[in-house]
Amino acid sequence: MKIFRVSFVCCLILSGFAGEALGVEIRITGQVRTPNVKRIGMNVDDTGWDAGAIAKTRAAFNFEGTMYRSIFWGPSQDATGLFTWQEASRPAEDFLARERIIGARFTVLNGPAKGETGTITGLERRVFDDGNQQREMDYLLFDRPMPVNSGNHCAVMVEKDGLQEGHFNVSGADTAGFWSSGPNLSLVQGDTAPGSFGQTALRMEGGEDPAFIRVPGKYTEFAEVRGTWTLRFVAKALDTGATLRVGAPESREVELTSEWTEHVFTFDLAETPGAAVFFAEIAVTEGAVLIDDIVFRHEGENPTEFDDRFVAALQELRPGILRFLQMGGNTVENMIRPPLQKFRFSGSPWMKVGPRGGPFLHKFSMHEFFELCAYIGADPWFSLPGVMHPEELEQFMEYVAAPADTGFGKLRAELGQVRPWTEVFGEIIVEFGNEAWNQWGPFMASGYSGPEYWRDLFAAGRASEWYRPNLVFSSAGQNVNHWINRQIIQNAPNADLFAIATYLIHRLHPEVEERLSGDDTELYRWLFGVATGYLLEHEGMKANAAATAEHGLELAVYETNHHAADGEAGSAFRNRFLQGLGGGLNMAQNHLIMLQEHGARNQAFFTLFGHVNNAYVVKDVRLFGAVLRMKNEETRVRPHFLALQALNQGIFGDLMEVEYGGEVPTFIAQSFDERNRTWGEPREIPSVRALPFAEGKKRSLVLLNLSVDGPVETTLHFDGAVAGRRAEWTMLHAEDINAHNELELKEGQVKLREGVMEPFHTALNINLPPHSLLVLRWETE
């Protein structure tokens, strides 16, 4: 990320842009609008191939089994079972769901039987009569009678672990594939190295065909693979003459014995391999070998468990928050422990079960994530499992706040952090699951926002001996479904935050492309108008703001970005603004509106690392990542990242009130209704948004100019003399609003520029370039 420094001794910034300047006066008052603001945050996770390169440990295989947890809910829980909205008995996946559910433990989550436990003995299709209509639904059969509960959100937690089965998902089930050889690999229980976690190892049997596994080091295009690598594992020979070789990258033979022995190979990779994916190979050519605890790491210099280039990118961004999202299936203890001491987990009843299913395994732990947050100076926003028991929340409370000799505080100290995390961070935001209200696809059964569940978890946290005021509990909902949000807020009035996702543009239809594809001015007026209309005028947003205010909750943003993944407009048209400067400025507007108009101090962009998304209808949609590539020579980022980087240089302390005068510039935007596919009435929208900040003697002003067709002349007024009569500035701007930094370009087109303005004083005239973001920073005497 290159930042170009330029010094100015005049009072105009980047003057000389074509177009007639319009005069607006901006006066910074002494009144606080929102106290104790936070820099804009970022979502990080390791669930995608692109994102898998953020940790030093690129792969950790311990071959242990899977924990399964889901929440089923529906309109009625009678004496013998639960009617559930989740169709767990769908014919195409019936064998998976039945294996998951029948014989599983259940816990009733609300109603007269809350806390009662038992066993699921059957999965049937039954007719439910709600008085108005009859519908056939799935029915979970209990092993014993339960008190009756009714209503739309009767719920049970279902658990059935497969820890004893182990896990290794080979390519093509029992057939050979790229990543493993298939039928000459098997899992063995009960023979593991002394001190190893769990009970499962991998048996590799060579012969006519070698047995092999390939351990991924990630894509060479997106992540740096040059440097020092370590391949570590334990192995033992089961046959005399068994032969094992590693290739990482050069081939080496491993000396085996009949006892478990650790083997460590370190090598330096000087050049990027030509292959798309860099990997290490472990192969047995003769005899049988047991292998376990494989770790493949890209070493680095920073003290955390995260890749040097990833950490450097975060240090450039300076996020106020890092949010780690996950859904259901996991446990608190499993999240805290390092990768080789974890079981896999699943929160979906449709996830293939058994040793060759597809559960999740995070490549870094909660503890390592907290260490990262502390190192870069960000508060953690952590999604605990969306499916969990109240006693697990007490374990979390001990981990973050108890002394080093108490409960899970002792585990924290054993992992290297003696001081409680509550004494390290300004705030720790605690959420349960990711989009626990969402009943679509992978979210279904991975969380629950119904009556009593969140409220009970929040209550358990507040009742803990280790509760501290800087532990902030967050419930969440979908921005547009304000009627659901109001119910969630009523169900969990003891939360501190209510978080929404302020995604812009969900469906992009051909009507928009046909009308706007040939005119940049009209395209970006429409785009910039979307944020204003959605965040300030939409009935859902107004209802969300009213409901949070009514219950004394603070509104927050857990995710935001464009979300143009649906609709039939072409990918080239949508990528024009998704990947370019205009899209980055629109995201800046999104964050600034939520902070200035809704007081959302806690906001997190989605997401850090990623390239393309194969959307519902079209492919190659440039969503959702802000970082495209992390390399030694160049970490390539989208304008969205640069916009957040600029904002975070100016956001600190208290957000102050601002007054506008003179000739305030506006533009005309016409909205488009995504659902009804109709154009709305033209609306007049201000072109300039100003946000001033103050902390002690430090001052800043963020100026966003959304004018597409010309500069805007501004006059800045504020009280107090300026120390040294100088200010530092950072600007995001390019001549072409479509300029971008995608990887097909030899060099990115959009960069931050910064410099010094002097003399700097009140009543200063500043010429804001069109489609630009300017951040000024100074100190008072």
C-alpha cells in the first residue's frame, strides 16, 4: 500500500480541477455529538481458501472427530416432541439428517420445560394444525413426556458428537484425488503419540501405489509463499522397511522407528512456484506408517500466530475493532485451545456426518485472535458459538476476566496471557453466533434468536463473578426485517448493543444496467443515493433506530459492504462500481452516515481478504474482500480498504457537531426499488458530508465529496489557534471514478496521497476535488 507524500504551502488542496466550484461553509462547534467513537473495524475469518493465508499455520491435521450441535425450532412443542420449521428429513439428504439427529441429546431452550434434557428417538413427518391451516412438518420425537409449549419459537438444542470417529476428508470419498491417495489411507483409534491430543491417527499404507497426503500452503497468486517454512509431524512405522518421504519442496526421506517420533523439516523457498497452489507432500511408498499432528507453517517475524503481511495490512488499516465471526457447533473450550488441541465442529443438520464429512476447523484459536487484537491495538468483537449452554458462558467469563489461578483463567495463563483480557482491551464485544436469526442455508440451525435463549445467556454473563463493565453483549438482526428485529430486541432487552448489517444493493437488475451503464455521472449519483436512501429514509432503518432507542440499546454494525450478488445485471457493469474508487467512497459514506446519524460507534466492514464471489446468477462478482493479495513487494488492496485506512486516521475521541452554511451543493438521485423493479421519484442529496473529531488537543475533520462532475469550494471555520499553523492531510482520489486496483492490472490505479498544509487556520478555503475523501489532522495550542 503506497502512500504518496506531497507538501503544500498554499491554502488550496489540489486546485485546478475542471468545473464550477460551489461554496459551502463548514463550522465545527464545541458540542459533542457522539462520545468515545471507535475507528472503523474489520471482519476476519479463515473459512475460505483466499482467507486461509492470514495465519502462519496454513494447515493443522490431528485427525480427531467432530462435535455436532444444532438448534431446531418451530410452532409447537407438545408432550412427545417438537414440530420444527427445519426440514431435516428432506429425501435427498435424509440419510445424513437421520444419522445426525436420531439418538442425539436434546435440551429444551424455552417454555415450561426449559432446561429439561433427553434423547431424540425418531424423525417423522406429521401434520401440524395451527387452527387456520394444516401443514406437514418434520417432527422430532422425544424419549419421554415433556410439559407443552406453544408459539412460533419453541426450541431445542440437539447434540450428537462423533469424537471417536476421527476425521479425514479425502478427495472423492474412497478414491484418489489431488490432495490424497484415497483407499490406502485410513483412520486408527487408540494409538497416538504420548502427550498427543485425542485418540486418532492416520494410517498410510504404501505398496503398488504410494499413500500420500498433500498439505496446503495456499494460493501462490494471492498470498506470499516465499520465505521459511516448517513441516512438523509425528510418525511411527508399523512394518519393518516402511519408507516415508516428504516433499517440501525438495524430496527427503524420513528415518522411521517402531516408536512415535517427532520429525521437523525447515526449508527456505526463494522463488514462487509456478503452480497455483503451494503444498507439502507426505508419502509412504512401502509398508504401513501411522502419522499424526501434522503442522505446516509459514514462519514470520511478528510475535503473533498470524502472517507478517496480514499483520502489516492491519497495522496500515488501524481498525478499532476486529470481528471474528462463526456460527454454531463449536464449544468455548474448543475455541480457546490451539489448532492441534481442537475437535472439528458443525452446526448444520445437513452436514455429512462421519470421518469423511465436511465440518469446520479454525486454523487459529480465540486466544491467538485476542493476542492479535492486543498487538495491533484493536478491540475484539468475538462471535461465541451460536449454540451453547449457559455454563459455557461462565467458562468464557473466567477466560477473559478471572485471575490466572482460577478456572479458565488458568487456561489463559497456561497459553501465555497471565493478565486478564478485560484489563487489556477497552471493550470486548460478545456475540452469539453469526446471523443467528438467519434461517437460510448454512445459517439454519447454527444459532437462535428466539425467546429466552439470548436473554438467559446475557443474564448468565452479567451474573458471573467475573463480569466487567467493558464486556459488551450484542444481539443482532437483519437490517431490513425490522419487525423481526423488534421481537429480537424484546426477547433480549439485557443486551448492550443491537447490531445490524447495512449491506447496500442486494439485487442488481437489467433495468438499472440499461439505464445507467453508459453514463458515469448518473450511475454514481444513483449509487451514492442508495446509501442515503437506505440508511436514512428506509422504514426498516428508522424502525431499527427507534426500537434500539426505546430499549436503551446502542446501534452497531456487525457487517457492511455492497451485496450485489443477486439479480441478472452483468458482472462487468456491477464490477465497475464494486471494485472501483466510487464503490470505496460509497462504503465510506455508509460508515460515516451510521456514525453521524445513528451514533453507531462499533462498525465492522466485511471482509478483509477475498477476490471474487460467484453470485446467484452471474459469476466473477468482485465481492467481498478489501485485500486482494498479500505479497512482499506489494499488498494489493481495493479502494474500499484505502477509504477505511483514511477514515481511521481521522476518527478518534469524540465526534463533534458541525453546522453548514453558504451554498450547500447537492445532486439529484433517483432510487430503484429492487423488489418491485420500479424507479422512484428524484431526490436531492447533499454532496458534502463533514465529520469533525476532538480528543484533548488533537483535532481532525473528515470531508467526503460525492460530487461527480466538479470540485466543491469549502470554507472551514473552527475555534482555537492551530499549533504550528500546520495540518496533515490524507486524500483518497483519482481522476477516473472507475479507477481500481484489481489484479489484472500491472499496477494499481488508486492510492492514498498525504502531505502537510501550511499555513492552516480558521476561515480557510479548501477546494475539494470531485469524488474524493479528505482527512485533515491538527493540534490546538
